[in-house]
Amino acid sequence: MFRVHRLLLVYAVAVPLALMLGYIVATPDMITLSMVGMILLVLALPLLIQWHHWLLILTWNSVFIAGFLPGQLQIWYLCAGFTFSMAMIHRFMGHRNFPRVPELTKPILFLTGVIVLTGKIRGGLGLRVLGSGSYGGRNYFFVLIAIIGYFALISQPIPRLKRATAAKWFFLAGTTFVINNLLYALGPLTYFMFWIIPTGGLNFQAASNWSEGGVQRIAGLGPAGPFFLCFLLARWGMRGLFEWDKPWRFLLVIVALVASMFSGFRAQVMALVLLFAIQFMIEGLWKTPLLPVLALLGVLCLAPMIFFANRLPGAMQRSLSFLPVDINPDVRADAEGSIDWRVGMWREVWVEAPKYLLIGKGYAIDPNDLYAASVSPESGYEGSMLAGDYHNGPLSILIPFGVFGALAFLWLLYAGSKVLYSNYRYGDARMRRVNTTLLAYYLTQVVFFFFVFGAFNGQLSVFLGILGFSVSLNGGVCRRPVVRRQTVFAPSLAAPLAAA
């Protein structure tokens, strides 16, 4: 009898809900799609409560967006907010507390204070939906959600038996950046997927299809290559990639490098090579005979590219344009033009830097300045300067948040390197390869931020994601084992004399 009543109850709820959803889908617009999203969220709530932390790990490096919400927010933003809310509920109920990581918590809270105080002084956070008279709130949102995401990541330790699986999918999620290029190549039948896949980077691919002589660049392969290399290193380690009885492993490294070159981004190719070199050094392989062998392989692989670079596809030529090789003059001019554009902007920004050393400029944008930059551009980069998109790591933190923000960020980077090194040095031996890869990837991002390309509002989530995942993976920060000294009791000389 109970089963019959339960079945009737299910039908009483499911049938009207199905009819309502059918009517809503028949008249699609943003409001109806939002309603569908909310209904699906309510139905999936039990699964979210059970697996929200895993969803956050799987989506942190992924490309997926919430297309049913304005602003094309990434899915991991929603997962971070939900996981953080669940963690706070558990904490208030006394079931679970956040792990104690004071070496990271202190600089993060200090950095948060600088960001909020700067926004307050410089005219608010620029959120128009909250009645602000300025723009720029997205950058504040990106920075603050990265901080929330860090605490959401560390809120739960990853079970010991699931750590290898979590590490695998944490890195493989980054290969999803190539999906948008695949959807564009497959044609209009797959364009409905752009509700959850952003269209950023497709302009390079579209330009080559609609203009003669255009460079065919697959932008998604740029970030996908380093993430795929991280997966290989976390799974087999640098030594495992050079096992002579399994040559296909090293061929996968070559695939990652060549794929990144088809993106046309020099910086991504440099990041991949730098990641490989740092991991090679951390594992101590530079002391072994593998160093001359690898050097010989590098010469054999790079020599054909150098001598026949002008015959490679245009995207690969652009990726190699930082080397002294013979490439197409048009491709080199395009690459050098982007460098000149950045250098010109840096010269103008650097002159204004002293004005914001004590109190940063913040991210708030005056609507009048934004309009003036859009209708009367003089040098072509006023819009980027107003938005804080300086294409330079040190400037992206120093101008918006001044010297205090820069010091807080440097403190965070230093503390993060110590935490990752401790987990690499004293962590579980079974997680040694994963911890080594996390440390190498973190150091690569630090070098990349300061010397190649950096954006504080975009890369803070990268740094905090690595740190938060490492803390969750290792159940906190692994410490040096304490060796207790054993007290040796020497025989007393008084006892034999008394007996005598």
C-alpha cells in the first residue's frame, strides 16, 4: 500500500511539472530559461549536496559556463558558492571545521581586506545591479570568488582512495578549452552547445575562414596543452615519461607541445616548456645521464622546425616567432605588432603608477571615461587601460591595489610555495608525483605571471586553485616528522660503592 501511495505522489508532482516545463520550453526566452534552470537545480539538489565538492574539483579548470545566467559566469563560480555555503552550514552546526592553514589564511585575509578597502575608498565595487554609479564590478567579483573558492576547496579533505582520481580529473578538466573550436568546426548543428561553452577565442578561427591568407589558429589548444602535460606528469612523473619500454608516453608529450603550437600563442608554448623544465629540475634528473639524452632529443626535434619553419602552418610559425627563425614576414609582423601594442601601453601606465602606490586605483570605472575612450580612441588601448587589462602581472596588482596589495600578493605567493614544498617533501609517498606536479605547475605560473603575461583578476583563481587543491588532497599541510630523542639512562656509580 505504501508503494502505491508513493507512486501516486510521484505522478502527482511529475506530470504537472512536465506539462509546465513543456509550455515554458515552447516559448523560450531568458526568463523562461532561467526558470527551467532553477527547476532543474531544485531537482538536482540531493545530488549537489552529496557531490558538490567533487563538482567543484571537476569544474575548477574547465571551460563550462552557466549560459542561463547573465554574464556567462563559469560553472565553477556556482559550485564554489554552493560548496562554501554548505561548509559554513556544517561549521555552524558543529559537524566540521575548516582545516587550519594559518600560513595561507593570513595573507589571503590581508589581501581581501586590501581589496575591499580599496573598493570602498575608490567609489565602491562597481556593481550596477546594486545601484552603483560606476562599472568594473566584474573584476572585483572574479577576485573575491577566487578567494571563496579556495576556502570551498579546502573545506573537505579528499578521501585517501580517491586522491589519484581527483588529481587526474583536476588536470584533465583543462583540456575542455578545445571544445569550442571543435563545435565551431562541426557546424551549426552543434551550436546549441554554446549555452554552456563560451565562444571566446573563436575569432581567430573564424577570421581564417572568412579572409584569404588568414592564420588558422585553434585558440583552445593553448591552455589545453599545459593541462594535458600536467596530467601526464601527475600520472607517471618525469621518470615515467622516459621509460624506454613505453615510448608512447614521451610521444604524448610531443603531442601536447605540437597541439599548443597550433594555438598560435607564444606564451602558452613557453609555459609548457617551462613546466617541463621545472619538473625536470625538481625531480633531480639534471644530475642523471638523462640530461644529455634529452638535450640530444631536443636538438633532433627542433632542428627541422628551425630550418623549415617558414613551411610550417601559420599558427605554428606564430608560436615560434620568439625564436630567431625564418618565418613568414606577415606572421612575424602580426606577432611583433602585439608586442609593440603592449609596450606602448606599459609606457603610459608606468608614468601613472606612482599616483596609486599608497592607495590603488581599484577596478571602478567612471561611465564618462568609458564613453570618452570608446568614441575617441587615440592609441587603441585606452579601453584596456580603463578595464585594468594591462597584459602585465606586476602592473595588474600594483595599479589597482597599490603597494599594500602587491605586498599581500607576494606574501601569498611565498607562503603558497612553502605549503606546496612541504606537501611535496613530507606528503604521502603515493602522492609524490601529484605533489611534484602541483609544485612545478605553481612555480611555472609564478614565473609566467611576472615575466611573460599576467592578469591578477584572472590568475588569482589559478594560484588559489592549486593551493586549495593541494591542501584538500593532502588533508592539510604536511609537516616535517618530529623525531623524539630517546633518553639513555647511564648506570649510577653510587649504587656499587654503597654495596661495597
